[in-house]
Amino acid sequence: MDAGEIRRRLELLVDLRRELPRYARLHAAYRARSRRDPGWLDRPQVVRLSPAVDDLALEVVARDEIGRFLYLYGLWDLVGTRLVQRVLRPGMTVLDVGANIGYFSLVAARRVGPAGLVVSFEPHDEIRARLEGNVARNGLANVVVRPEAVTSSSGEVRFYRSADAGNQGISSTVAGSAAHGEPREQQPLVVPAVRLDEVRDELAGAGRTIDLVKLDVEGAETAAFAGGAGLLDAADAPLLVFEAYELGPVAALLRGHGYTVRRPVHDRRRGIRLAEVGGSDQGEPNYLAYKPHHRALVGGD
């Protein structure tokens, strides 16, 4: 168990203590099934999310990091989940960039409702197939799944799959190892690519404004945001929720577009609060970037 998973488990214990008996049963079942039939870890399982999140079902593979956590706890990234639930309103438009199997896409789709829209980008073909299945499984007509990688230019881009079959979520348009040294394949695939500004223009043609961009692209954050200069400079620029293991270049780019960058952290008494970047709080490398017109939503300074 790595440090990130330990932190995520502790966050759960603080926020969802009433569900501890259910977690204990799931852990016991996970251990028993793993001993009895190790191959089940690689077979798809349908799990229901925790009632504290929403009434949603996802197909997962329990050997995968996200799949294991969803199987055991029924949620992924408690802080990110609470933040998204806090800021989304019915009718909003969300981009889920690096959607993986669709956890945040589904949570967001329920929050924005039938009048809202979630556009989910996932260039990994196998993961995208599971994402599409999860959208269909939950009958969510307000989610559109797209195959592009979001980056600095439209057209095509090299895409490096993870060399670890059990952790395909670290695949990226960035060559070389992932954040913790996990290897990626040396021979890339070529996948379609699109800029955020191009997506903005497409949605504007349908009368929609982007309210939130959730971005998890495994080291390609700067390139993704670089393709959205027009979107980020706009008077109605969206909230940004993103992961970055190397924050400096990303934060500099976003501050250049007038954003304030903070790290959402879990507070036992106050729920989610926004910490100064570089402060003493330790946690996952997840960040929120907002502008003055977002203050009513995020409660920022």
C-alpha cells in the first residue's frame, strides 16, 4: 500500500465513519476472493458507489488501483468528490479530461442534471470502452464520450500506454516514467488530439459555456491548458480542478491567465477548505484554480 492510498483511507475514516461496518465486510470479501481465486482480480466486477456519493454503478477491474478502491470503498478521491459536489449546479457544463472509467463523469452528470452536460475525454481505447459502458449502465443521456487527448494542438498526438497492465490510468501523452517511476511503453500509439479552445468553440455553437474543467492527464497538464488560452482568458472562464505532481509550470501558466491556485484539503470540522499552495498540509497533488467570479462557489479569498 503506497502513501497515497494510506492518505485516502484515512480521509475516508474521518468523513464516513458510519460506513465502517460495510467497509469491513468488503475488505473481508476482497481478501477471501483473492485467496480463493486470484484470477477474479482481472475480471470485470460491477460495484455500487457509496450512498454518501450517489446511487451509481460502475464496472471495475479490482486489480487496477482505482478499481480496487471503488470495490472496497465505493468512492475515489474523497476530497475531489466533495469539491465537485460542492461547486456543481443543475444545468452546468463540465469537461472531464482524462476521464478514466468515468467516476467523476458520472458524479458530475448527476449533479448537473438533465439540463447539464458532461463531455468526457479518454484516449485509452480499453479504458474508454469501460467508460462508455458505465455511462450506459447508469442511463446518463447527458454524458458525451470523446476519444481525443486534450493537448496544445489539434490533430494527432503520441500516446504512451502504461507498461503495467494493472495501472493503465498512468498512460499519458508524456513519454517516459510516470510520477512515481512507473514505466510507460516506449512505442507510442497515435491518437486524435484536440485543444480546449476548439472544444469551447464547439460548445458555444450549441449555446453552452464551460463551467468546470476537471483534468487528470498524468504530467501533460501544461500542454492541455496551453491549448485553452482563449477559454482561460474569457470573462466567464471555468473553474479548474486538476492533478499535478509538478505544480510549478502549471501554476505559473494559470496565474498568467488570472487564476488563483489552491489545494483543497479535508478538514474534520469544516469539511473541504482551500489551503495555500506550498503550505504545511500534506495530501494528494490535487488543485483548484479559480477567478474572482467563482468566489461564491468556492468560498476562496
